[in-house]
Amino acid sequence: MATDQAKNRMHVFKNTGKDVDEMRRRRNEVTVELRKNKREETLQKRRNVPINDSTDEDEIERTLAATNLKELVMNAANAENPDVQLMAVQQCRKLLSSDKSPPIDELIMNGILPILVQCLSRADNPTLQFEASWALTNIASGTSAQTNKVVHAGAVPLFLQLLMSPHENVCEQAVWALGNIIGDGPVLRDFVIEMGVVKPLLSFIKPEIPISFLRNVTWVIVNLCRSKDPPPPAKTIQEILPALNVLIVHNDTSILVDTVWAISYLTDGGNELIQMVIESGIVPKLIPLLSHKEMKVQTAALRAVGNIVTGTDEQTQIVLNCDALSHFPALLTHQKEKICKEAVWFLSNITAGNKHQVQAVIDAGLLPMIIENLRKGEFQTQKEAAWAVSNLSISGTKEQVATLINCGVIPPFCNLLSCKDTQVINVVLDGLSNMLKMAGENSEQVANMIEECGGIDKIEALQSHEKVEIYKMAYDIIEQYFAGEEEDATLVPAAADGGFQFDAAAGPHDGLRF
């Protein structure tokens, strides 16, 4: 058993092949976990509910109760009487704008969809086109089944034509409707892309566009980037990235937030997409947003750069070369725990890199802050800090691991052995085992530190853990480093001013050495 574990550790210390893949898969799993929030950062579908509409909710309810939907739909189809038709379509739009259970299914069952779609083609009546677009936008904001019915009614080609309308309000409403259809998921997203949405959509990004219109365009771009199962076509991403490069320097917070979320969705799609984002030149514009005054921008930027450093060491280095680590003292001590957690998650990706990247974290003075989050953060933050520590024990040199220990990592690290999360226990045991192995002939000093903080009692208790892997790891550590040897006073670490010292040549301020 011990021999097998030793072989596993040798693979881990080499930091190559399968073990690195496992570390990076772990990072991507955390990315997914971090996405499981109580609400979406950016809504996939949006209903157009007028802020200043003369029709209030009570009036809508009275109208709905008094309205014969079948008759309303018949009037909406009455192209021979334009005034009656427009009034009926407008009435449908108002009903669909209700906050309280809009009658989407009832109108669909009464045959409204083909009528509204037909109205989209009425270039002679832009007001009718606008009202029909608005009504269809709100139907498409509903369930996936309702959105698909809009598509099957033939709305998409007509909405694409409306992007060329000389009437700006019609263009904007068509953009909104297409955004809801694209936001349904990758199938409809790719369908609308194949129909040719990208170029006309991006053509609206120009200085003279009204800010509300540009916000809608940016939100649709987010939906184009959103799903990674599968991600959008590479050609589409190549078309979108120059637009994101323009939008990322916009001074409107809403546009900026959506732009950065779009980047975060792209970088969540694997190393090839990460490379495309890097090659677009957007990373140097992204990094300063880690210190943006708006927390919404910070959050999105942290997620985006965190995704980039789940890539290769070379991709990670691009982020570090932009002085990203200088932003992290503030992020690691942020008043919002969510920011702290994701900042530590980011650093766990860096400590999973090469020794130069580990050294960059050390040189930036971030180890004490990681350890402080390990000691006092909420559990999810502590969990990320445990990964950061364990990854460093794998990727770092002996000197770097000694620096970590001298920063006081062992007591708070051992404290996590009492938690109920088996993954965290596994990570901590792995990290402690790595530290003991890295110490080599000086492992007794590390063992004493573990014992002094009560860690050995926790490890001993884990020998009866229900998970086979955990009790084997705990047994292995006890067997190898705590096997009842008589304490040798000459090996007890000396409490020097700079920490513990392992070799006789170390002065009192040199700290622990392996």
C-alpha cells in the first residue's frame, strides 16, 4: 500500500501528464461550481415591460377578463382594416407585457403566432411591425417551448430583415427578440447564427447608437457567447472578439458588465477558446477591471481571468505578465466573501502552475493572505485556500514549500481535517503528505509542527473514516512519519525569530529550510 502511494506521489511531484490534467479538470469543476449561484449573472431572456405605459396592471387584468381572445386574434388578422388590426396587435402586446401571468399559451392556442409573424413583413406599416415585434419578444421570453413556437412560426428570417429597417425602434425590438431566441440555448443560438445574425448585429456598434440600443446589442452578444455545450462556432467567436475589444473600454457600467461576462463565457469553453481570446489582445484591457469601482464589473473580470488561468501555463503567464497579481491584496481582503472566494480560487490555479508562477505569488506577498482566508474565511473560501496550499505543495520547489510553512500554514490547514467535506479532507491530507515528503530527512520537524497544533490527533481519527481513500492516506502518514518513534531532542525544531530551522547552517532569521 505504501509503495503504491509513494509511486502516486512521485507522479504528482513531477507535475506532468495525467496528474496535471486532473488538477486542471479540478479547476474547471470549480468554475462550474462557482457558476451555480442563486441567480444568473446576466439574464438569458428579457421581457419588454414598459416603464411608463398608460396601462397599469389592474387595467390589464380588467382588460384580460373582458377580452375575448379569439375575437382579438381575429381582429389582429384583419389586414383590410389597418386601424382595427393595429389596435388588436397593440392590445395583444399589452396583455403580453403583464407582470402577472401573461396569457402567452392562450394567445398561441388561439393562433396569434402566424398573424404576428405576418405583421413583421409589413414594411408599409412600421408601427405594426414594432408592435408585433414587441409582442413576439415577450412570447419568446417565456419557456423554451414557447420560444421554439416563435421560431417554428418563421419569425427569425423576418427579424433578421428588420435589422435593416430604417426605423431605429423596429431595429432595436428585432434585436431584443433575437436575443431571447438566442438565449434559449445552443440549438437556437446556432440556428440564428447560421441564418446570419452576427454581422448585422455588430454593425450597430457605432458611436451614434443610443445607449439603450447598445445595451441590448451587448446583451445579445453575451447570449451568443453563453453556452459551452457546445460553444459557439469558432468563426462566430472570431467575428465577436473585435467588438468585445471595442465595448470593454465603454464607460457605461451595464455595457461593461455584459462585455466582461461575454469574455468569461468564452474563456469557460476550453483552452482553444482561451487562446482565441488571448490572441484578440483583450487581456491587457481586462486585467485593470479587477480594481473597478463597481463590484459587478470586478466580479465578472475575476471570473474571466480565473477562467483564463485554468488553461496552460503559457496562457496563465499572459495574465501574470499584465500585472494581475498586484490587484489581489485588495481582492483577498474584500468585504464581500464571494470576491474573496473567487480570488483564492484564481490563486489556486496559479499555484497549480510552474515554479516561476508559484514564485510570483510568493513575491507578491499573497501567501499570508491566502493563509488568512484559510484560517478565517467562510468554508467555501477555506476550501479554495486548501486547494491553493495543496497545489503549491505539488508544484513548488523545496524552498517555496518551506516559505509556505514559515508563513504559518500548518495549523489552519490541519484545522480543516475536522470538516465534513471528504474532498477537503483529501486535499489537506495530500498537501500534508507532500510537505512531509518534500522535507525529506527533515520531515520530523514538519511532523512536530503537525503534532503541536493537534493535527496528529485529527489524522489518527481519520484512520477510521468511512472513505477508503481517506483512511488509507491517514494510515500512510501515521505509518511513515508518526510510527511511535522516541522523540529525539536534537530533532525538535528550534523556535528561532524567523521560524523553524532545519539545517545547522541556518541563522536565527533564515526560517525553516529543507
